[in-house]
Amino acid sequence: EVQLLESGGGLVQPGGSLRLSCAASGFTFSSYAMSWVRQAPGKGLEWVSGVSGSGGSTFYADSVKGRFTISRDNSKNTLYLHMDSLRAEDTAVYYCAKVGSTMTTLNWYDPWGQGTLVTVSS
Amino acid sequence: DIVMTQSPDSLAVSLGERATINCKSSQSVLYSSNNENYLAWYQQIPGQPPKLLIYWASTRESGVPDRFSGSGSGTDFTLTISSLQAEDVAVYYCQQYYSTPITFGPGTKVDIK
């Protein structure tokens, strides 16, 4: 069974940093691109960032470009999101998600993790 | 960026009746080289992560009840729940994966009338 387990969320002050992790199991991690998608409280889904299976290609939403860095450690089956210069508008549940098929970063997402809440507030 | 819109924002349907949700993309998500529409649908029950229902606009994910169906091509798409059940109360999102940034529709909330 494919499982994705996020961790690392919490309360951080504006301007601060946080690193999210997503531990994956149940599939060949390096064969699949992965993404982070966030959901602000009571709002819809916003794609944040994606990374290819090898880690060699990364993609970002304009809203986080230059502040967030996505990476992966295929030896540890773990996806990361390093977030710097956090703003109040970054407050959201952050989900990691696996793409549905191999060899592409442009794909549907299945499954999604349970999410980790990031709150940016003083 | 491809902008996704959905209609209606919310709808209430009687148990056993049909629910129809529309999704429109600001540009075509039909990829000519493989004739596939890069469009997916998700269900999000309150307090849970999104769950994939449909991909390639009309391919039902394994395990998804056959009362859920997707249709459409190019820029206009529809998710239909043929006979609404109580467990279908949720918010439904469409997503394009034709190009980055990946974008989602704003969601349609489905309730029981």
C-alpha cells in the first residue's frame, strides 16, 4: 500500500523558516515525480512545487519561487520542502502527493498524504 | 497560466438524484500528440485529503464507484454523480496537468437536499 506521511509543520513567525518532510513507502520512490500542494484554511487547493523522480528538475509556483526549495532523498524515500521568508499567506495545510504515472511530472496526483499544518503568525 | 473555473459553487441534490459539476479551462488541455485531455477530478471530504476520482478527463480511478463519470474535451468538462449517496457529500475539484503551474478549480461543494 502506498503511504505518504508528512511532518515538520508548526507555528513559525513571519520571516522564519521551516522544513517539511514526506516519508514515502509502498512504491519505488525514485520512479515517480512528487509535489507539494497546499490548502489555506477554508480555501481551495494550490499547487506549490514539484520535483522529478531523479530530483534533477524542479518546478515552483510564482507565489513561492525564490523562497521555497523542493528536494528529495531517494535513498531515504523522503521528499522535502524547505520554506524561507515565510509570510502569513503561507499559512495552510501542506500535502505531499505522488504523481499517478512514471516518467512525467505533469500528471494527476494519487495518493495524497494527510497533510501537515503550517501557521505563520507572530 | 491555465485558469480553471467551476460551476456551480455549490449544489444540493436529493439522495438518488443526479449531480452535475462543470469545469472550464482558460485554454485547451487536449494534447494533440496523444489525443488525451490532461484533466483530473478529486473529491475532498471535510477533514480528509483529496482523493483522485477521474484522470484523462474520463478514466475512473480503480475502486471509484461507477456512479462517478467524467466527460468533455478541450476546455469544457463535466463530472457527473449519477445517483447521489450520503457519502458523496464533499467538495469536488478539477485539475489541469497540461502545463506548469498545475492549477485547480476553486471547488464545488455538494450537499444533500
